[in-house]
Amino acid sequence: MTATTGTALIVVDMQLDFCPGGTLAVAGADEIIAPINAMMPDFDAVILTQDWHPPNHSSFADNHPDAKPYDVTTMPYGPQVLWPRHCVMGSDGARFHPDLLLDCADMIVRKGFREHIDSYSTFFENDHTTPTGLGGYLRDRGLTQLTLVGLAHDFCVAWSAVDAVRLGFSVEVRTEATRAIDLDGTRMRADAVMRAEGVVLK
């Protein structure tokens, strides 16, 4: 590898609250841990992302009177799905799944820690303006070829992949190592958007 074509595996939100038994469980999430672990040695760098919300986060349905999980409301930055309470800072549910290999991670990016804005993408919060810093880190290390895996395919993985392409990275999503929430067709719509933006789905 040259310094300008390094590869990075970005492992999105493999946390207990998104796995079976969690408060926002994604069906089959635990099935992708072994494949993800097996991929890690093939990359120049491994980046883990971690949803990390304060208890009063605006994306939690129970912080809105009369709202139910999966209702959609309007925030200053646009439409926002209201989620079951999940990945609260320091909670057991916010921890990585214990079977996920952590020692080879070069970096852990925490997102969603600002009270008034959600953060699906690992590159920007949902205003599409506030950066997480991941883009700069990858560029500084010459990591330009990105592979994304993890949870959930149709939200955090898809938003991350699209933002990465728009930032000039070469991006693929390994679909065998993702799982989707699929709210009324969100997976199909996410796939269409990713392909249109130039993300390679494998």
C-alpha cells in the first residue's frame, strides 16, 4: 500500500443496545460479529464507531410528550425519527458487543453526544455540517479506501457511506456484514441512494 491508498475498515455501532436483547435491537445483529472480526486483519486501519447519547437526547421518543418510538418529528435540521432510548452514555447498552475484537482498533469515534442533534453518519451529525473529525483523521493517515460494516445498514451505515463518498473517499459496503432496521422500506431506499452516490455494495 502507498501512503495515499491505505485501506480502512469502519465498524459502525456494534453495541449491545443494537443487538438481540437491546432496546433498539436489529434482527440478526449478532450474526455479523464473527465476519467483521475476520475482516479486521485485511485492513491498514480499523475504526470503531459508538453511539453515545446523553439521557435527555432529543432523538429519544420518551423525551417528547405523547410521542411513540418510530414517530417522525421535525427538528431544526430536518426530519428526525424518534427512537427508543438507547446507547446512553456509560450504560451497559452503549458498550460494544463483548465478542467484537477491540484491541486492533486504531480509533473509536463517538457520535450523537450533543443533546439537540442526532448523528447517524460517522462523518457528520444530522445537520450535515457539524463534523465528527473522522474525515480529517483518515486523510491525515492516507486512508482513502473505506469499507463499511455494522449497524444499522439503512441508517448509520448508509449515511456514513454517502458522506464518505461526498468527501472524496472510495467506499464500499459489505452487505453480508451489515443488518438493517428496515422501517417501511428504508433498506431499499438506502441502497438506492448509496448506489446513486457511487457507493459500491458487495
